[in-house]
Amino acid sequence: MKVSKFGGTSVASAQQIKKVAAIVKAEPSRKIVVVSAPGKRFDGDVKMTDLLIHLSAAALRDEPTATPLANVMERYAEIADGLGLDEDIKKIIKTDLLNRLQADKSSPPLFADLIKASGEDNSAKLIAAYLTSIGLAAEYVNPFDAGLFVNDLPERAQALPEAYDNLSDLRNKKTITVFPGFFGYTKRGQLRTFERGGSDITGSILAAAVQAELYENFTDVDCVFAANPRVVENPVEIEQMTYREMRELSYAGFAVLHDEALMPVFKASVPLCIRNTNNPSAPGTMIVAERDHSLRPVTGISADSGFSTLYVSKYLMNREVGFGRRLLQILEDEDISYEHIPSGIDNLSVILRSHQLTVDKEQRIVERVKSELQADDVHIRSDFSMIVLVGEGMNNQKGLTARAANAFARTGVNIEMINQGSSEVSLVFGILKEDEQKILNELYKEFFEPALVH
């Protein structure tokens, strides 16, 4: 049994959904199909999820919803008509949306989740109807009915352990299961969404639950590349990589897969393959537990922007028991998580995602660190990017950091921060965002082009 997840571009139009159907029909082992909401049909198009966010915002402000609702229905109608489906599916979708708009608005986040999740939910209903219309035995399955239970607020949505037991029953279904991605339900029946891009997470949960032989993640690229092809010209294709390598690269900006989607399949030892809906004959990139990393120590190079640094300096900081704990407590009080903490004996830097900060939060953090920890210097700097070298073979490779430093020296880019994880699977450099593309290209030349020449 295979679990096949199709992303937003794969279900963006009737033409794309016909490709999905052909892929499902071509291999009977594809028994569970997880779908996203319709994505962009072309550059400049609006994703269904964004249309639904606009709809929920209007409803929460008690503004007229007729126009944003019509925009949503127009997309579904175009797809349904292009697939030759009758009016029934359009009526089902519209009734569903109208019912959601009448839901309780006392918790705006939960109401917004309810509206947003309709994108995946109605996409699954529509695709199940189309598969049935072409003669395949397919059935839409609602996550609540299947038992995909998640935790309650305020923590981010995660599947409860019992959800895996519940979902394992899908293995026994004779029909093709069409399952909406992106959301689950609390035991009290409240819908909660995973983080955006969470359809990857749903697919991974299902693949682990049914102990699939393979989790296929269909997107709009043939494979995972060693660097962003929009920045580096013709980067090499990655044929095989490990879960840990993909996790590091996803975290650091590889948009091909949500970084939280790897844990369920990793724990269940289910291999994952990144494939292209538009070119299904391409082998894609396999993600497995172990691989031969002798040929090239660095698997990929990624860059991600939107970071800030909290810099704290205090004489004899290293002698002060509990300093780090109290500093992190201040961040916890502001509901802020951290990414890296490179440190010296009298100073440390806490790397944060900038979107977590506001002007008020920054001011409170700086003032509390100064007053409560008696720090000599405290300030926050923004507009940083993190460049990450990833590879399981890096921990056995001598001189790798020196090679990276030489690449930086050739470009004249200053390294603001350097950090290597204890697993030595990744090496992280903090730089100013303005230097991101320049150093990404130079690092790619350093670690990949010599291998291509030889």
C-alpha cells in the first residue's frame, strides 16, 4: 500500500486533477490519496487558502461575505465544470461553506481554521467525485470520522498517539480513500489546522498509521535539488537523502516539504519519495533512514531569511549558574521559541524567527534582560539570513569548515554567526540578508562543481 499526497499545484485546476487521477489509476497500490486545497494555476494567481483567509476575515469583521464567497465558489465551479461533474458537487461545497460561516465566532483562531480547512476538505470531496466518475472505487473520508484527533489549544496542533491506532483501520478499506490534508479534530469536535503546508503532515501521519510501503509526496518539481534552482543555475539533483538531511534542509528553507512532515514516517521507518505530478515517470528523490554518503559529504545547501539576533553580554557570564535558563524564561514569557544559541564565555546570541517579534516585545525583552540579569549590553538586530550546509557525511570530513570559510572570503561576505549542531549533520552560518544569494552561489561552486568536473 502506498499513501500519495498531492500538493496545491497538483490540484489547482481540472487539467491537473486529471493528471492526479491518471497517476492513481496507474498503480492499484495507491490506496490512500491525500489532497491539498487548490493552489496557483499560474504566476500571480491566488491560492484557494488565501481566498478562504479573506472570507474568514470578512466574516469575523461582520462584513458582507457574498463577494469573497463567490470568489471561492467560482474556483470550485471552474474545476468541477472542467472535470465534467454535475451540479451536485457544487451544491455540496456551497452548503458546506454556508454552514461553516454560521459557526461560532467566539474564538477567532478556531473559526479561521474552520474556514481555511474547507479548502482541503472540499478539494477531497471534489476529487473523490471525479475518481468515481471515471470508474474508480473512491471514497471521501472525513478526518473526524477516521479518528485523526489532535491536541487542544494553545499548543500548535499535533496528532495524538491514539490517532495512529484509529487511522490504521484505513488499511482495510477496499476503496481508494481520498483524505483532506491540513487539519484534524480535537476530541470535543473542534477543527484545528496544522501549520501552513500541513497537508504534508497529514500524509505522513497516514503513511505511518497504515505502515505504508511508501509515502509519495507529489509536487511540481522532479526531485529535490542540492540548492534553490531559482538562485543557483542548474543545481544537481539529489537522488537519495536521509530523513535527518531532509529535516535540516526543510527547516532551512527548502519549500518542497514541510519540515514537521518527516517525524511520523521516520518513527515508522516508512520511506518517502518526492515526485512530480507533471512528470510522474521521473524517479524523484528517495528519503530513507540511511544512505551511502561517501561520494559527497554535503547533500544540500539552503538559505532562509527572516531571522533576528538577541545579543547579550555580561562579564563572567560563564560563572553565573542559571543565567541561560533565566534568559530563556524571559523569551518563554513572551511566547517566543529560539533557533540557535552560539555563545562565548561572556556573551551569547539567541537566534529567533523575526515574525515572532513586535516592537513592544523587543522593548520588554531588552528591558527585562538588563534589569533582571544585569547584563552589560543587550540589543536585537534583524534582517539576518541563515545559510545551512547539510550532509550526513560532514562529521567525518576534515577541512570542511575551512572550505566554507574560503568561499566566504572569496565573496567578501562577513560571517555574523557560525554554529554546528552536536550531530554534525549541519553547519549554519548567519549573514546579512543582502548577501544571501551571493554566498549561496559561491558555496555551491565550492562543494558541488568540482564533483561535476571530475
